[in-house]
Amino acid sequence: MYWYLPWNWSLAFLEGLSGQGRGYVATPLGDEADLRAAASIHAESFAHAWDEDEFTSLLSQAGTFGFVARRPGHPLPDGLVLARLTVDEAEILTVAVSRHARNRGIGRLLMDRVLEHLHAERALALFLEVDETNQPALALYRKLRFEEVGRRPAYYPGPDGQRTSALVLKRSLRG
């Protein structure tokens, strides 16, 4: 473990101390109840949701890890993040928060937990894709200092049949 935190990581951590996510804890994703809940939360959040078997399969792959956010004493989580680390680069595979628990800082809590994990693993960069119309997610990623490095036109199908672009974002993890 480091005795210091790199400036670009520690600033995001300090910004996260604003009280958002208070009352929630992030723990590793893995047991059957968490996987069922993760599939349910994912189904609330995405038109093409992953089921419990897909989460299980992803978690069995080398370098894949995840966290769930829950209130202490509550059996079911209210949010999840799944990520994969390969050598020194990582990617967010998915982030989702239950509809009833949104706007409470849970997404930030989960992303901070991923950043902590990647810091300990000495990763150099974190990538993710986000729908260009997902303003709450984009606001969070801007606060976490992700930068747009690419675009996939007409990547996501919308409920109205229109397609939206995926923005490819990157966060450098070393100064």
C-alpha cells in the first residue's frame, strides 16, 4: 500500500467527501444474492440487461471485479459496478443504480471504490463507454476527470428506435 496518494487520485477522493453516498457502503460483488440483485438493477437501467448468469460468467474471467453499494443492515444492494483490469489498463463494464436510490451519490461511491482498487493494483488508465444522452452519468464522469477520447456513432438503440452515440472516456490514473 502506498503512503501517499497521487494528486490526480487524491483530489477525486477529497471531492467525494462531500457527504454523497453517506449511509452506503461498497463491498465486493460476488455472492448469489448480490448477483441476482445486480441483474435486477441492471434490468431497471438498461434496455439490453445482463442476467445473473452473465454476471457470473464475467466475474469468473481473469481481472474482472465488481462492487455493490448497500445500506448497512439491508440485504439487497442499491447499486453495482463491474470492471476489468488487464495488465495496467482497466475498463468499466457497467455501472447501475436502482431507480429508487438514484441521486444519492451511490454511483460516485462505486466509482471511488473502483479507483481505490485500481490505485492499489497500480493501473495507469481507466476507460468506459457512456451514452451521449446520459447526462447524470456524464456529469459524474466529468467530476471524476474523465476525458472524451473517442465516439462510436449510432451505437446504442433507443426506445424510440433512434440510435445514439457512445462516448469513449478515459481517466489517467498516474500523474
